[in-house]
Amino acid sequence: MGERAKKLLNEALALPPSERADFAAELMASLDGEPDTDVDIAWATELEARAERAIAGQSQGSDWPTVRARIEERLSRK
């Protein structure tokens, strides 16, 4: 890390936690490149469909411990 980056890091670390979080989020977002509108639209459509199914009682969902166990199981198989 260069001297300029070290200086910026030290200044950022001196910020209050909420400002540090905002700073970090903006910095990370700058690495993502341009937003992909098609992906954003597809995600919004999927989320709306899932919400509608949940509200209509067509989808029960799963609690966090169940989901976490499922994820851990899949990861352990790799």
C-alpha cells in the first residue's frame, strides 16, 4: 500500500463508526463498475414474485437455522 493510501486509511479509521461504514460502502461500490440494469430488474422481479407467494401463503419459507444447516451441508460436500 502506498503512502497516500496509508494516509487515507488512517484518516478513514479516525471517523466515527457510521461514517466509516458509509466510506467503506462507497469504496466497495466503486469497485463494482457500472450497474447492470437488466440484473437489477431481474432481481426486483424475482423478489416481488417471492413476496407475492409468501403473502398468498404459497411459500412457507425456512427459518435461519434450517437454511444455515443446508448451506453448511452443501459447502462440506465441495
